[in-house]
Amino acid sequence: MKRTKATAKEKFAHIRVAFQGELGAFSQQAIRQFLGPKAEPVPQERFDLMFAALERGDVDAAAVPIENTLHGSVHANYDLLLKYDFAITAETSVRIVHNLIAPPGMTFRQVRTVFSHEVALNQCLDFFARYPRIRREPFYDTAGSVKMVMAERPEGGAAIASELAAQIYGGNILKRGIEDDRQNYTRFFLLEPAGSPARTPPRPARKPSNASVWKTSLVFSTRNIPGALFRALSALALRDLNLVKIESRPLRGKPWEYLFYLDLIGRPDEEAVHNALGHLREVADFLRVLGSYRAA
Amino acid sequence: MKRTKATAKEKFAHIRVAFQGELGAFSQQAIRQFLGPKAEPVPQERFDLMFAALERGDVDAAAVPIENTLHGSVHANYDLLLKYDFAITAETSVRIVHNLIAPPGMTFRQVRTVFSHEVALNQCLDFFARYPRIRREPFYDTAGSVKMVMAERPEGGAAIASELAAQIYGGNILKRGIEDDRQNYTRFFLLEPAGSPARTPPRPARKPSNASVWKTSLVFSTRNIPGALFRALSALALRDLNLVKIESRPLRGKPWEYLFYLDLIGRPDEEAVHNALGHLREVADFLRVLGSYRAA
């Protein structure tokens, strides 16, 4: 008999997972996608505090936004990945759907002011253009704006946030999906202490389907010589490995030199990837594998 | 007889150059390095407004910060480079030196609160650790914080900003170079309308020195196939061209696909660069040369 997903997830019910933001943040949705609804989300005010909580062992894992299809990479988190020595054990992609949320009983016609994080407000410009009577008011957090309108009930006040935030704080969704661009996704990494026994669902047994596509993430720096990046990428290309993301970050202490973060398709225990990593080690000044995980 | 630099610069005295921030910003220092002290700096509140001012012809050029050695690329400006069709005609690098500035007559021992942009405050942590009696107060702009302490004279209030800001607003430098990391540089591009006769100093005649090193900046997207980036970079590597910077940005409307911004050493009128651009055009979906300029 096939074991159901739910059974596997129950095993991980007591995992505590740090995320940045208030309860109801899109990061909490990522935690649900990673580990089911029973994993305990642990809010943190800033990204660096989320990493520090995992380092101290206050939490078992962290759900870290790494890139968004409209805004690009979350560079602060790339830098923190290098600063700490955690392993990326999973990735997931959350569709960013913005909803207009108000206290129960309030109608759409009564809405006068909409609170939300500035980024979310700026992703709903068509909505605000259509309803010029509605004023935008920047707030520090999307989910936090729902919490506030529910607690303080400002006259004509509503919020823009996730459906999860509406559920958590008892808000009523007046309009769903008011974002301008539906191709708005955020990709998250699940981080766990490196070397510790993985607390997340283990690798599935061999499956010949798409579910068995794996990614490996790594970071390296090259020697400062012409063609260095090309040589590094040749370690992958000569083995027909598919590079799906490259991100550069400044190298501290060496002005105008860079670190490169790569995601490739494959697992280090596959021969081509194993050999590519060996080759890359030869041509790079520094190399670290950040993790290997099933592609979302 | 050799024409002096000053003579060349006088020719450009009436150039109006947009920059982001208040008078005295590090961007104004970049304008001086580009065009001498007589070019007129035109402050703009935001990066997008600086580009819009150039588009309307309100200014002749714009000085755009593109990367910092500690914080990495200014991604918003990479995106704006693509949105508008300007040419990069020069680059320069400004050493970021933070100074403690107060109204004349005030002594260091009287300083109780220091105002500045949060990024600047966070770059002077050693200073604040050494003087725990001094409180940090985030302000919207570095130069703006000098303007404010000079105008409002808050009790015990000083600011952190550039030497230029101290000069402009008549502030007194109490301590010079209080930044933690001296390898703090920001690289700027000078942008001018594409196709218009260059208003900036023209190319120097052939010089066999380092002064004749040129860079070319371009942006391209690859087809979404394995090895696409490697193939694109091979157009450079096979011609021994030196890639000095690569930056990726999300491609709007195509989740998880990317645009790449490259800087290479060379000029499009050199044979190797000309051929590399032709080769790149073959393998890229899209390619635009953003400009060619003397390396700083």
C-alpha cells in the first residue's frame, strides 16, 4: 500500500521553522508547502535573526525567500547563506496572490484606506487606478497590516495580504487576486543545520518521473584572471549539465571581484555532477556546496 | 602645446546632470569626477525620476550608481538601464568616506545624536561601539542629514556624510573617515541620450598607456536551453576577451528566466569585440550594447 503524504508529514509535526514576517506571511505558506500545516512557524523580525535563531538551535529549520520573478534575488539571503553553514534541503515556489482583506461586516464600498507593505501596494497599481477613492498607506508588513486593521479597526481601513493572513486574523476577503501581474512567484529554500540528520521528508525511492529531478546549489569564487568564469562554467557545460541560475555578489575585501552562486540540475552522487564539482574545485579559488534538493 | 584638462572641462560647464539625493551626495562627487566642478548637479528624489528627467531633456546627463563593493549591484538601476534607451558614456569609482559633521562651534564631546542614512550608520559600527554615549538616528539621506543639523541645530546633533556635504552646508568635520571598511567604493555610470552628439569629453587620441583601456557594457537574454549561458560566454572567451562583471536579473513575464548584464574589456570597433558581438547575437534571444567608455 502506498503511504500517503499526510502520514509522512505527521512525522514532522513538531518541527519549528523560522520565517521572516508576521504570522500569515507568504513565507508561512512556503512552510506549509515544505512540511504541511502542523509544522510550527516561528516569526522573526529580520532575515539575519532568522539565521541566528537556526544557529542557536531555537528552531529546527528556516524558510528563506531567495528570489522573486518580478524583483529578482533576495541578495541579503544569498550573503547569509555564505555567512552560516546550513544545508539547503528543499525548495518551493509560492504564487504571490494579493487579496483585499477587511474586518467582517465591512463592504467594499466602505473601503477608504488600504494598508500593506509598500512592495505589495506597488504590485496592485491597476486596482488603485480603478478605484481612485481608495488611499494607499504603506505598512511594515503585509500580514501585519491585516492584524492591525482587525485589532484597531481604523475607519474605512482594509489591508492587502495573503489568504492565509485573512484566515489567521479572521479577516474577510473582499477582492481576490488584485495583483497586476499573475506571474509573481517567490522561490524559497528550506535550511537545516548542515550534517545533522535531515528532519525533512527523506529522498523518495527511485521514481522515473519528473518528481526525481534534483537541483544542487553551490557558491564559488574564481581567480581574478581573464576567462575564469568561462572556465568554471565549462566544468558543467562539458558534462552537459544544465545551469538554471547564476547570481553574482561582491567579494568582501576584494573590490570588483565576485562570488558566484549557481543552481544546476543534478545530485552530487551522480557521476557527471561529482566530476563537475571536482573540476570546478580545480579552477575555483573557493567552492562550497550549499545543498541538494528535489526541484520544485 | 598640450591642452589642459581645465580647458576641456570648461567646454562642459553648462552641462546639467541629474543625480539621486540631496546636494553633497556621493553622486555629486561622481559628477565632479566625470565633468569637473562646473557641471550643474540636479538633485532628484528617486532613481526613476533621474531617468525620467533625462528622457524629458530636463538634464543633459545622469550620474547613476551601479554597484558598491560592500553591497553589490544597484539592481533598480540595472532595470532602468534596460527600460530607457540611454548610452553609458563614462564610468567612475567614488571612495565612500564617512565623516562626522557638526555645526561650527560644537565640539566632539557635545555630540549626543548622529543622524544619517541607515546604510551609512551601519557602515560606522566600530565608531558607535567606541562611543556608546552617542545615539544613532536614521535619516532619509546622508547629505540631507547635514543640511538638517545645520538648519535646525538639534541639541547635540551631528551627521555622517561626505566632505562635499560639509563644504556645501558649512558644517565642520569633527572626525574624518569613521567608516569600518576602507574598501568601500561605489561605481557610477554617466548616461547620456543615445545617438546624441556626446557632450562629455571626447575619446582621447591614441595613448599607449592604461588610460586607453575601454570597457563595453551589454545586456542579453539566452534561449532557455541547457548550456545557453556557457555558449554566450564562449563568444567572449574564444576571443580571449576579458569579462569583468556579470549580473543577472529576472526576465519579466518569463518566470525563472534571466537577463544578463556583462561588462567586458574592449571597444566595439576592435575586431575581436565586433566579432564577439556578432557571435553573441547568433546565440542570444536579445542583445543590446549599453555603451562603451574608458575604464575608470
